[in-house]
Amino acid sequence: MTSSTSTKAIPTPAILVFGKPTSPDAPQASWFRLEDRTAVVAAAQSLKFSVLEILTDAEKAVLAGVHEGVLKGNGRMIVGSVTPEVYKSIEDYAAISSTGSTDSKASVAQSASVISTSEQNVNISADKEAGSGPAGPAQAWEKLKPGDRVLAAYFNLEKEAEGWWPATVARVEKTQIVLNWPDAPHYPAIKRPPKHVAILHPDFLASGK
């Protein structure tokens, strides 16, 4: 008997899609693979997103805090949400990309990397302070109600995480939260445990933006 093992290739970011087509307060950005470039560019144009080619190490550094997007079979795509800080670093880089200033590009890329690291440290500290007991963050998820907007983890068919996407709460069960994808209304509702659901800022929820 013979056996063989295959190593799955790690996807390489080739193009970055970014913009605020739905709301000035809802920045979005995701990267896509080279093989999807033509379809992604066409979809980005129709949805009023901007596009940035990922060719250099500096451009790869700007992807800090950005997750891979999802390209649908019908040419539609899902572009994830990013923080205002991450989005600003992308905008700054795109603004100077046409000037050819290597020093300026490197500075923006370095800032993006620092922002991503700082956000991770803040999240870790917040988790430690919140704890996991009855008075911890679990109470926040219990207060979710139908219609609330959240960010939910998205998994592909191989159960690999592919970023966090805007979702709407349909109902809250004992151990699961039932969600709908507003960017893909034809998709069936999904269930996620609280650990795979991120709660947005209260002002964001209240405004519905």
C-alpha cells in the first residue's frame, strides 16, 4: 500500500478592494487572489469600490488587519469590514502610490503594521479584563435581539476561517445565534456560537449604519 500527502497552497493576495459604498461610517476592505482578478475588478467597479494591486512588500504590509474577500459564482463578492485606522492606512497608501515616493509608501506600510499590532494588544487586554464568568462578556451577547447588526466569522466549505462579515441577528438561542448575511440575502440563515460573533459599538447599532 502506498500513501501520499499533499500540501495545500497558501493563497497569495494579489488585489485589494476597498471603499465605503454603503455608508461613510462603514469602511470595507478585502484582498482577493490572482486567479479572480478579472471578476473582482469588474465587481468592484459596479459596486463603486477602489482597487489596489498587491505587488510589493510595502503593499502587502498595508493588508495588516484586512481579510480575504469572497467571490460568488454569479460575479458578486463579499468585502469585509475594517477599522477606521486600517482603512485610513489603505487610503493614505493609495493616495501616494501614484507619486512613486518609496519613503512615503514605506512609512504608511509601517504605520499599518503598527496599527494591526496595537489592535491585537488592545483586544487581548480587553479579554483579560472582561473575564469569562457571569459578569463577563457573555451578558452582552444575551442582550442581542433580532435586527441587531454584528460581525460574524465566515468559514469556507473546508471549515477554514475567511474573515468577519456584517450580519443581522435573526434570533438568539441558548448556545447559538441565528444570523442572516445582509450582503447575500439569498444565502440561508446560519448559526454561530457567541465566540464567533463580534458585537459592534452601541452607537453603530443604534444608528443602524
